[in-house]
Amino acid sequence: MKHGPLSLVRLVTGVAALSALCPGIGNAAEPTAKAPAPIAVDPATLPAPKRVIIPKLQAVLTIDGEFNEPVWAKAATIGPFVLSSNGERERESTMVRLWYDDTALYLGYTCTDSDIQATLTAHDSRFWTEEVVEFFVTRREMARYFELEWNPLGGTFDAIIANVLDERGVSKKIDGDWSYTAKLMKSAVKVRGTVGKTDDKDEFWQVEIVIPFADLGEAPPKPGDVWRGNFYRFSRGTNQPVEALAWTPTILAGFHQPNRFGYLEFGK
């Protein structure tokens, strides 16, 4: 394919989503959904979730889908992702940059992608049926958390999830509040390739995101505070199996396993 300059797909305000609750890679969860059938895994035997220290930095950003400002070079980085179900390496590559300041959390996803697939753009569309990146996060309650999503066309979807957990901490049922809107959140997408054109070879897509703590109903974290969260991606390709990817794998069925979320430690 011909590659011109990076193209700005869309600048968006107000983000997120209720993503797939998946047996395997998943059927999308509607506002109320049963958890997948239990699998023969004892959660107590699983490896500990991953941890990242997020640096506190200062910068003035232009939210354009680029990571040109020097602050992004100082951000924490996580990746590559793995298959959420078993921890095996992903087919392509996913990286997330993270930092925070006194008002917001800043995320930067870069997704290597040889066949970028997306058609949906309307807010609260079911983006998990195509290609998407996701972020689940909570400050304290494991049974209540935010789910945020962004797709290659700048589409966003946001929700608050109530998750009923069994005595082992495994999800039994989720309820999604789709009326929630992250009104102050901003994001922008850049694409190197042609979205939805399968007869050529794409390179990557990336998303630059600002998540004000006010949109999460929280005061800014202090250095040393630890939240829980996970980063996900659905990766698709022509004649390729769908990959349900995670920073820290759930191993248990689906993404909605909050006790498998990683540890987000806010640094100095």
C-alpha cells in the first residue's frame, strides 16, 4: 500500500465502553450479562498480576495522536501484550505509555497492525466486534470499575461496571451502566495505513488519551497510592484468529476478572 503522512482520524471528547465478556475471546457483554461458564483453574494458583510504577510528570500537550512531546519519552511503558487466556505472546505488538500529573492520567497506545479493521464510529458502539483497545480501572472496589475503549476510527465507549464475584473472586455476572459519560476525557487517533482495506499492508495505529481524575470521581492520587487496572486489545486480521490480548493475562474466562487486574502504582 502507499503510505502517506500519518493521518489524524478524529479528536474525541468523552470516552469509553462496556467491552466483551468472553468465553474464549468472547461474546460482548450487554448492560447485564452472565459470566462465562467456570473453568477448571484455581485462582489461588495463578501467578501474581503485573505491576507498573507510573511517573508523575509535567507537560503541556497537544492531543493529536502523536507522542512528539518530550514528556512521552519519560513515561512508563508496558508491553508487549499476551493472550489473556494463556499468557502466550501476541501476533503483532502492543505498547502503552503512562504518566500522570495533578489532574489526569495520560495513556498512549501504539498497536502494530498489518490489517487495521474498523467501521464503527458512533459513541457507545460495540467496538469489541472489530479492533479496539481497552482500559479497565478502579481505585478501590474490585467489584466496581470503569471500562474505557478506543478504536482506530476514533470511536469511544464508556461504562461503569458492577461485577458480582464469587467466593474465589471470580466473576459471576456483570451489570454495565451505559448512561455514564466521561465528559472531560479527550483522545486522538493516528493511523499509518488504510482502515478497512484488506488487500494491502498497514503498519500501525495509535491513541493519545487524557483521563481526568474528575471523570473517575476521584481525587488525584498521591505518590505511593496503588490502583488496580488492566489494558486490553482485540486484534483481528484477514484469515487470522481473533486475539483477545492483555497486559496482565486474566487466564480466567474473559476480561472482566478484576482480581486479575494489574497494580498501578503512582510514583513521585
